[in-house]
Amino acid sequence: MVVAKSYEEFVERRQGWSGSVGFVPTMGALHEGHLSLIRRAREENEKVIVSIFVNPTQFLPGEDLEKYPRKEEADRKICELAGVDLLYMPTADQIYHTDELRIEAPKIRGYILEGARRPGHFDGVLQVVMKLLNITRPTRAYFGKKDAQQLALITQMVRDYFLPVTIVPCEIVRDADGLALSSRNVYLGPEERGRALSLSRSLKRAAKLIQSGERKSEVVRAVMTGILEPEVTELEYVAIVDREFRPLEEVEAGNSIILVAARVGQTRLIDNLWV
């Protein structure tokens, strides 16, 4: 595995490749969820690139940019063992410049749910993903379904800007207790982790309701809220939308996503179920 820390070194190492290239963009602190993306990229492509970059523009004031988990040496070893060909680890001053062009999230889908709670967050996400896709020039790029709204907006950006890459959605990976994997899970103490399981528990209950024939979004949300509110510090939202993130009054099989966001202690968690 080759590690490139500058744009120039990356271009030199990437130059001359033939065949398909899979790309997995990350912010590091790699876990089994990231590994599942890397393994899929390895299976489906001749070469695999992983980037590790804690992107400052997607953090709002007061968020955890400075304390976000960073495990550079461990991440390198994980990538090497997973068969990554090229690991890109740029610094912020190599990615961003003064007075540069901006990409902005769409005014509706970019400012609901996560966008409403974190206004401007998706501007930063789309900005950095556009840059990384242009730098790495992959055949396919792999993103997890846990960040469902992010996935939808990146897919839209690729479509709207005619980027020559296929976005590959990948399934959520969970710990044995059901908690969706996230680098921020390290912030949870033992008692908080127990309460955080209410997110996946509420989604499992929603799945059972739907399987039994319930379709009314209002009913599903009410049941989920009843499970969540006694456990979480703050319930931010429970939403049922279609794949284009339009609110649904009734669940549509094959076209629905049930999303939840909540704080447990100081840790903000998201989870979802694709129906």
C-alpha cells in the first residue's frame, strides 16, 4: 500500500492506472462499517483508494471538530490489511484555498432533517466530496446508508454535475447489540450506550409494525417516539420519507426510509431503516 499526503504525490501514484477504481472516502477512526465499504470496493474493482480527511467545512461552530477521533497509525494498518492500494491523507490547506468556488446543498432537500439541525453541514460535505471525486477519479465510490440524506445529496450532485462515477450505497453495519457503527460511539459511556440502543430498538419495532400491515406514518412515528423519549436526552426527529426525501403519510414498500436522530448525553446519533 502506498500512502500519499500531498496532491502532487497522489497524482503521481495514481497516474497510469488502468481498469476499474473503487474509492472509499472517510474521516478516519476506521471501524467495521468502513471496512465493509473497503471490502466491497476490493471485490468490485481492480484498484482501491481510501481517503482519510477530517473535513472542517462540514462541522458547525461548537461541534466536535477538535476532539473528533483520530487514529492515524491504526487506520493505516487497517487499510493495509484490507488490501487498499493507495491511501490519501491530505491536510486542510491542500484541499481548501482562499476565496474559492462553492458548491451548495439544494435549498429544500439540503435544509430538512439533518440540514435543518445542522444548517450548512451539507454544503461542506458536498464541497469536499466533489473535490475528492475529482482528485481520485474513481469508477465507483462507496457510501454507507446510515448517512441516508448525505447519500441522497451526493447521488444528486453526481447526477446534476454529470460526474463520471457510480455511487454505490452500502448497508448499515451494526454491533452485536444492534447499535449502528459510528466513530462517535466512543463518546458513549456504558449507561449511555444502553440508552442509545433505543434507536435501533425503535426501528425494529417499526419494521414489525409494517410487516404486520401498518402503513400510517403517524402511527409508526408515535410508537417509535414512545420507545425513544424515555431513553434519549433529546429526540430531534423521527421522519418517514421516500427515497427523494419527500414526507410520506403512508409507508411505501420499496420506496421508504424511516429516520431517527437523537442525543444521548452529549453524543448525537442517527440511524435509519430502508423499507
